[in-house]
Amino acid sequence: MKRIVILALAAALLISACGKEAPEPQTVTVTLKSNPTTGYSWQVSQTEELFQVDRSYVQNEHAEGMVGVGGNETFTFIPLKAGRTEVTLTYARPWEGGEQADQVVYVFEIDNDLQVKMINGYSTGVDEPIPAPTPSIK
């Protein structure tokens, strides 16, 4: 009788576990000021390749014919696997030997359900560090 009860409980647990859907992977979004007309661009590196990185750029509104207008570059980080990584975004002119104008660093931890937690975020700007923007994690 005990064996039947144990088997029934095990079957019920298995059925309830199968019915649970894994949560959607969280994404991390960071938006940084950018002006590609100056030759500067944001470069992304990761200590562990845990994120797929998508990027987009939107120029600020401006009068027709105006040149040299900056905008915002948005990075979306999509987790690929669990682990811990340091993501570094460096604003530099790549052809000038990597001389940088600014740098923002984040440390993220991704769990097995691809849920993201920010451990740390800071800026190491050369002249005047920009504040490390708080990423949006959804």
C-alpha cells in the first residue's frame, strides 16, 4: 500500500512539474549617448560570451540640413546560457589605437532559467566619467 501511495505522489509531482513552463529569458537594455559623426563608436566585449548583443542607433531630432548631430545607441543583451560575465562598452575611435573617450562596465549573473541579475555597474571615463546608466532588465 505504501508503495502505491509513493508511486502516486511521484506521478503527481512529475505531472505538475511537466505543466510548468520555464520563464521567458530576461533581456538587458542599455542606452548610451553616441555621435558616429565624430568617428567614435561603442565597442562591446564580454569576459564570457553569455549574451547575444543587438544594437540600434537613433539620431536626435534636428533641423533639416544640420550636420554632426548625435543620438542614442541602444544595446539589447539576450542571455544564451547561465554564468557570470563582465560586459564592457568602450566609446573610442578604433583606428586611433584604441584611445577611448569613455567606458562603461557591468557585471551580470545569469541563472539556469536565463534570468539576469546585475552585480555591479560603473564608468571609467577618461576625462569626465559618465554615470553608468542603470540597465533595464525585463
